[in-house]
Amino acid sequence: MDTSLESIIKKENKNRITWGFIIAFLCAVLWGFAYVAFTMQWIVPPFGDMSAFPEGAMGMMVATATMLTVQIALTVIILSIFYLGGTGKFGDFPRTVSNIKISKWYAFAAVLGGPIAIYGTTLAIGYIGAAFAASAALLSSVIGAFVAKLWYGENITKRAWTGIAIMVVGGVFILNPPQTIAEITNPAAPDGLWLGYLGAIASFIGWGIEGAIAGRVIDLTDSDTGLQTRFFSELAIWLVIIWPIYILLIGPNAVFTALSAAIGSPSFLIWTSIAVLTGNFSYVFMWKSYPLIGVGRGMSVSTLYVLFAIIALYVFMGIPTAWWVVLGALIAVVGIFVMYWDSGESLMESTRSSAE
């Protein structure tokens, strides 16, 4: 009887692990292909000629905020109606939001993943390119590991330190300090180019800390309603905090012009919807993989997105990627797998119950 029970448990664990890796891989595919839509958002009206936005660096910042506000609004609407509604979980969403002890952590994750990480990576795409932005975001795993260590004492093994060292080497290739300095100091460089590089740094810091938060709070609620709480919190941050600041900085007329130009552009709305269904929806798969195979392994598999991003940008848009970015991305991916990869019993023990 005990043997039969043990075999059932092992079979269930094996199925859970298999589906965990499949889900994390789907996350990588969706997020990688999303960079095509992210790039197209900067090409179609009103972002192609930037005439609806202020001039210079402020215009890029306002354009980015406009782009992301519309994107997160569509995310909340689409996921609420078609995903939570379709899975019968919409009734759980208000209960999660109203539980302040839990929802405050999702709101904190929203600040880091929204106005910091996604804002930073979108600026990096607009100024430097999608392949660079995608590759730089890989360093979020390093930040996540250190935050988890400092916050709740997650152990950093010798293997993890080795992976971190490899990732840092990859990060040096991706950021390419000599090339970065040369581009920023070039008199012919676009106004505020440094914001693109700063945005790339903000992206991996924001997503790294958000991952550490998700690793703690996701066990307290259903991942789907928790994620929607995170998206809803991000939308509230844009509307209640970010845009009032921009109104003070550039005036209500400029804000209305920017938002109305974006909402009135069918091509932008189409590509933003595609971005939601790929990039934002990949969050659903990523957060589902965490309780199945653990945050570390979920992040390691999902980082394969950078390979799909580089391939998709070249195949669909003919955009080549600099060799040092490709090399740095490959090195960083290797580092992430070294950092998080385990096998045998340690993998089988990665369950929600064992974590509790």
C-alpha cells in the first residue's frame, strides 16, 4: 500500500515538473515574440514621427508612458473578461484586491515591474533596440538572487555564485561599456540617449526584485488572481501617480494630445493588443511555473525568451543584432542555467507543499 502511494506521489510530481517546464518554455516563446510587437509600437503612428509628443527626451518619456498606459489598460480588460471570466476565477479577484495584507505586495511588485522595469525596457527599445533591451533584462536573475538572499535568507550556493559570475561577464558584453560611452558622448546622438541605457539597467533591477517578491507572495493566493491584482495595481499607479506628475510637468493639453493620438491610432491599438497577448500574457505562464518547478527554475527556462526575440526580430523585421549582444545574451543564459539548474531529488522536492 505504501509502495503504491509512493509511486502515485512520484508520478504526480513528475507530471507537475513536466508541465512546469512546458509552461515556462511557453512563457519564453511568447515573451520573445512580443519584442516584435514592442518594436512595431515605436514604428506605427503616433510614435513613428513623434509629432504628438513634446520634443527631445521628455517626448520619449511621455511617449513611453502613453504606450504603456494603453497597454496595461488593455491587459486588465482582456485578462478580466476572457481569462479570469473564462476560467471562472473573476469572483476571486475582488477578494484578493481587498485583502490589503496580500495585495500590498502585488502593488509593490507592480511598481517594480511596471513604472520601473517595463518603462525602462520600453525606453531602451525606443532608443537602442529591442534585442539590446531583451538581452539586458536577463541580468534580472542576478538582482533577484541577491534580494532573495538579503530579504528572506535564500541560500546562494557555490554553484549559484558561479552562475552569477558568468552572468556578469555576459552583462559586460551586452552593455559593452566602451560602445555605450562612445554612443552617449556622440554629438550626433539622439537627445536623451542615456535614458535608453538607464532604462535597461532599471529593467533588470525592477524585474529582479519583482521576481523575489513573486517568490514569496504567490503561494498566498491563486497565481491568476494574484497576477491580475498586480496588473490592476500597475494601471492604478499610471493613472493616479504617473500621469498627474506629467500633467504638472508638461500641462494637461500635451497629455491629452498624447493619449488621444495613441487611442485614435488603429495600427497602434492592433500592435498593442498583440503585445498584450504575447508579452503581458506570458506573465500568466511565468507565474504558473513558479509553484510547479520553483521561481529559480521558472526564471531560468523563461530566459530562453532572448533567443526567440533575436530570431523573431531578424526573421519578421530583418533587424540584425550586434555580435556582442548575441554573445553576451548566450553567456548570460548559460549563467542562469548554471545558477538555478538542479536535477534528481532536489528537482522533485520543488513543490509548494515542501516550501510551506
